[in-house]
Amino acid sequence: MRHRVVITGMGVAAPNGHGLADFEQALREGRSGIRFLSELAELKFSCQIGGIPQGFEQIRKSYFDHEKLLSINDNIGYVSVSAVDAWRDAGFTQPDDDGEVDWETGAILGCGIGGMDTIAQRVVPMVSEGKTRRMGSRIVEQVMNSGTSARVSGLLGLGNQVTSNSAACSTGTEAIVDALWRIRMGLAKRMLAGGSEGASPYIWAGFDSMRVIARKFNDQPEKGSRPMSASANGFVPGAGGAVLVLEELETALNRGARIYAEILGGFVNCGGQRNGGSMTAPNPDGVQRCIKGAIADAGIRSDEVDAINGHLTATFADPAEIKSWSRALKRGPDDFPYVNSTKSMIGHCLGAAGAIESVAVVLQLDRGFLHPSINSEDVHPEIEAYGDKIPQKVMEYSDLKIIAKACFGFGDVNSCLIFKKWEE
């Protein structure tokens, strides 16, 4: 028996909004969360802008006591706050620390790079100065990649599979696909899935040295992230986190849960770094196979896809991605789905990207709108024929039913999800 899987809760800490209400409003307004960062200027970065959740220090202090905060850095903080928000949004209360274990619920919550800020600011200097004994006992849980899911499992008493995946920019969507499959197989009743990424120049420095992040808009931060634009010159680095509660349909219905959307299907693959694919660029055949695989797994026709929330980072790969979608769906410019990029407002949040953008997808389905893909008014000439399918302002769309969401990451790794508006 293949169990149907629905979304019953969500939490988000994005550069342009914390919480579902604020985030939705930001999406509708086309509100950018990208700002000038003086620290990057002082460090002589070529790119001096980025997307970071605002006021987060106070936000996390309102969620956790001093004892818990000792082991919560930015990366773990973003996912922990989002997980608690998603749990409450799904209709549950946060359990006491000495409460029962929930054996039917697990978590797959990943990150791309992890606690690099803690390593750079505390571990390396203290080890180099011979002060290892002064680091304290909480360092390991902040720097291990599994710190995201481990912390959330303790906050919520989760007893099913608790794992942190890492697949570069594909991390967030891959986590959701893996959680989908676990519930489908009857191995869990519900799973928390998503991802996070901290905000640190030590995380972003490598990308700056590669010259793949935006460097021409330091004086106009909100215009810096320009997916599908002719004037795009690299992605804008971002940070944050998001968590979705995936639940077996029968379980959700039995407890009278509010349902946002259904996940019809998903697929994960790799292009093998061949035939145009590399460590930093996707093999077009791999991308198309991933999209086709998700469509097949969902059991729908490609012409049923109403909209695409693409990976679309504002790099040279954007035109190639649009062409891959077109070939995979067998839909040219005349009947192409609407397409938008949440990164235009939040930048590229790396391991958190797929999770934050999936929350954006579900909000659009549930509320019946498509958010604008800002800064794309000068559509790239290679995809100019698709220009009419790129919303430039919020688009009310009551008949919106199915959105495809994909992420393509370093290492030539791909993941794609098919979300459907919930209809009883």
C-alpha cells in the first residue's frame, strides 16, 4: 500500500520574513530581504550583500531558555525555531523535556555547510591558542552536520528516523523527498523535513573567490538577485531555515488536521558530472530525467503542471534550466507553465533554499497566488520567448492546482517535488 502524504504544518525563518504570515506578505509584495552587509565590505569581499533573517537573536531567545541556547548557533537556531513553529502550526504542543518519546514521528533536516561560523570563530582560534579545554562541552553538537536534526529531535521528543542530509543546494528538497518516501512505505506516521544554513562570511568566502556571487549591486542590494535576467551576474548568498510537517493522509484526517497541500511525487538523481555536468554545473540530461521522474512518480501528465518554482539562482545556468524544463515537460514557450524564483527576494540560502522555497510553493497553492519573480524585467535573451510566463507582480490564481519545485546542487545533484493543492 502506498500511503498518501500531506503537509499539515510549516515554519520558516527567511531573510524577508519570520513566520508564515510575514513570509506570505513578503512574497505577495515582492519584498526583498537582501541588504548591504558591512562585515563583507570590511573583509574586502567582491559581493557585499546578502540575505539574513532579521532580528533573529531576539527571536530565538523568545523560544529557548539559556541552557538550550548554549548549543544553538545560527544554523541550528534557524531550523529549531522553524521546527517548533511547524509543530505548533500542525496542531501539536511542544512536549516537556521529560515527556514521552514520539516513536511515530521523525525528522530529516539537513544543511549544506553547517556550523562553519562556530568552527571559524571558536574552534580554530581556541585550538590554535592551546585553549582546547576552554571550548566547553557544547561545541561538538554545534559543528556536527547532524546537529540540526539532533537538536530538533530533543526539542520535540522524536523517536523515528532522525537524520541530517547534505546535498549542497539540493539539500532541502531532497530531505522532503526522503521524508515522503519514508511515510509512503509505512515506516513513519509523520516526518519533519527541511533544511537550514547559517549566515557567515566563512561559509560565503569560497563562493566569492569563485566569482559566482553578485558583485555589481553592492549599492543596490534589493536589485542584486536577478534570476532569469539579462543583467544577472551571480547569486546573492543567503541564510535561514524552514521545516514542513509531512503526515500520512489517514492519520491527518483522523485527528482533524488542517491540510495545506498534498505531495504527489518526488525524485532524486545525479548527472554524474558528465555530458555538460560538472561539480558546479548540472548535466542537462540529469536535470530532465529528474523532472520526468518526479512527474511519473506523481502519476500526472506534464501538461497538468500549472507553475514551476525553479532553482534559478541568477547565474549563467538559468537559461539552460528553463530549456531543460521545456524539454522535460515537452512544453514550449506558448504553453509553458508560469515560472518564478523565490531566490529573487531571499538570495540563495544554500542548504535551506529548497525548504524555504517549498514553504513558498505551499503557501501559493493554499492561498491561490503566484509571487513575482522580481528583478527579471530584462529577461535573458536566450529565454525571451518565455518572458510572458514570468510574473512581474503578484498574480491571483484561484485555479492553481499543481506546482513543480526543483533544486540542482553542487556535485551535479538534483531533486524535484510535485505539490498539489489540497482538495477534499
